[in-house]
Amino acid sequence: MQFSDLGLAPELLQAIADQGYTEPTPIQAKAIPPILLGRDIMAAAQTGTGKTAGFTLPMLQRLKGYASTSVSPARHPIRALILAPTRELAAQVHESVKTYSKYVPIRSTAIYGGVPMDPQLADLRAGVEILVATPGRLLDHIQSKVVMFHAVEFLVLDEADRMLDMGFLPDIKRIISLLPAKRQSLLFSATYSEEIRKLAAQWLRDPVTVEVAARNAVTEMVTHTVYEVDHADKRDLLTELIRSRDMRQVLVFCNTKIGANRLAYKMQKDGVAAAAIHSDRTQAERMLALAEFKEGKMQVLVATDIAARGLDIEELPFVVNFDLPISPEDYVHRIGRTGRAGSSGEAISLMSHDERDRLGAIERLIKIQLEVKKAAGVQRVRAPRENAPRERGPREERGRSRGRDAGSRKPSQPPRHSAGRAVSSDPLFSQPYQPSTPDAASATDVQANAPSALTQPAANMEGHKRNKNPSQVAALFRPPVKEDA
């Protein structure tokens, strides 16, 4: 089957040809015809099989009649709303819309968090027919009263199960309540949970179900390798694999943002060009790291599961699970970043002893027994640090640059007052303590045992004031005792 057999407009066929495509993928061949007929659809397919074009092309075909070159915002109301769970996926879907609408005067934009709202407000006020959005940022614009849904004809939920996992269900329900009841709804995802199927029964009208592969299936173009290794040796094994195999483009997944930061920082210390991408990074930082990784300037991109959905990198050769995912479904999405569009890929997992149960859950899900290799004799990429000081992080280095430790002052330097003058040393306070004896004859002992004014009764103090008796002066201030001739 050719794209020309699907009844698409010449403008869309030309845009498809510009991308070098001639034949639709299985999901596209099965999803495009019912969408062109106006049917609701729920489609599931392996990741990397062209789901985005599967709903973008027929949607542009049906909206082609509204195309206009007018600058009036009234001529460009929102007619299609596409919801995506992450900023990266929203940006990627928008790029696909722009690519396939190259020869059709239909406006589109993407709105998501992590970037200023003013440029997005300007695009919305100018008018767009296709709006790609993340739920949270879309609600922000709804509160600003710049988004109107009265003309919406299409609703697309991309990676709907991921949006539920991220807690977007209340936001999605609120957004759907604002849409016209008469619309065409499309759900596309790599997997569908039973909860998604129940919600689809509420949101879709007599949907066509399209599945080109079993749920949670993995593509045959990806080879799987599992290394059993101590957790402390994971980083060294990863660096050893990258160097020994000359791996130029590696996407590494960690379970936590802190873990991703630490791994990227330590790999930089090992001389490997690496960067981290997760939800705590600003959108500008995430886009820069992703762009450098795609261009080959960055050798390793360390990510959390935020990059497990919708991240499209052409011919990505390696995906590494530094931590085995807690949810076995995430393994399917992670390795789906490689082996896309018919290209081969390799999925490498580093499994510590306490992660063996997770491996069993993954094998039961994908119905494949993964080969496990014992990573013996891992070579450390760093010099031994038994007697070396502990490695300091950036914050500690900044703290040391602001001031010296109290114990770093040389012992030969006398302590100083704040004014900078040296404090004189008095041998009276530096000599060791010796208990006094009644028959001590030295002047020092006499002075040390003399009664102090601080211990005299009040009456004696008054007598001292009247008589000025020097014998009642404090011991430290008495004049030297004169011996009898």
C-alpha cells in the first residue's frame, strides 16, 4: 500500500514525499481510513511505529477546508486540541504538525510549562487551528481567558496512559468538560491499561479499536542484554562499555532525578561528555541537552522516565537501564527509544542483586527470557582513593573558596584579635596546674594563695575602702612581697 492509496490531499502527499516516505506503517494504514470517515478511534501500537503521523495526516486532511491566509484571528479558531503528557512530546508532535502542514495554510502552536507564557499568549491571540498542549499549562491559559474551545472538532489524547500515571486525570476531565460534545476523539498510545479502556468508554463514541501488535510487546529489531553487577560498580561498568565499544550515542535511564544528576556529574569526571535531563531542569536546559545529544555533541544523555515517552531520536543505537524500572511497563517505553522505524538497536540493563525481582516482572510482561551476563572483573576508571581526601562536589568547592577552615591556620601563627594585633602569651595561664601547699615559699605560690577581694565578706570590703589596706587587694594585683631583712 502507498500513501496515495489512502485518499490524502496532494499537498499532504508532497509533504510526505519531502520526508522520504512512500509506504505507511501498519498503524498508519489501519488508523487513517476510519479517521477520515469521522470515526472515533482507540489505537495501540509499538512505540516508534509512526503513531503521530497516524493521527496528524487525517486530521490535516479534514481541516484542510478551513485553511486560510487571512491575518484575522477570527479566521483561525482552535479546531483541534492535542494533549500530551510531557514538554518533549508536545514539542515533537508540534514539529510533526508543522512538517506535514508545510503546503497547507493552517496555523499551529505548542504550549507547555518551563518557558515564559508571553510568546504563547501572542500565538494564541493571533489565532491557531491546531493546539498542542500539556494539561497543566493549558489550564493556566484557560484561566487567562485567551483560549476558546467553541470551534473544536478534534480531541487527541497522545500517550493517555502516561498522563494518568503522572496524575493528569483531574486536569483532563476538566479540559474535556469545556469542549463541545460533538467532536471526534482519538486515543493513541503504546499500551492501554484497563483503566484507560474504562475512561475511553466514557469519552469515545463507538470507537474503532486498532492494535497492530500485542499490548506491551517489544520490537524484534532490539537486542536485549542484562549485566549482573554490584550497584557500586555500575558506573564503572557503564564507562567501560562506552569506551571499549566506542559507543557514541547512549541514552541512559535512571529512576530518580538525583541519581541522574549524580551519574551525569560523575561521568563528566571520568571524561565522558554527559548531561542530565529531567523535570527539575529548565525547559531551555532540557532542549539544549537534547539538541546537543541529537547532533552528536553530547555522548551520553542521562534521563528519568520523562524521556521514555515520545522522545524521537533518529537511529539511536543504544539505550541503557542504569536502574531497572520499578514498573515493568516502563521498560517497554524506555527501550522503545531505539529500534525505531525499522532500524536496529540494543538495550543494555545493569542489574544489581536487589533488582532481580524487577527483572522477573519485566520478563513476564514482555514474555521474553533475557540473557543475563555476570559482570566480573570490572575495571575501575578512577585511580584508587583509599588515602585520598573525599571527592568534593561543586557546592563544597564554592564553600571552601569563600573561607578557610578554622583548623587550617598554621600552629606557628599566634591567634589574633579582630583588629589584627597578636595576643601576648602569659606563662601564668600556660603552665600546668599544681596544687598549692601551706609551706610554699615562692612568691608565685604566695600570690596564688592570697585571699581575693572577690571572696572577702562585705564588711572587710568596706574596711578595704576606708583603710586602703593593700593586704586585701586581689592576689593578681598585689605588689611583690618583700622579704624581711
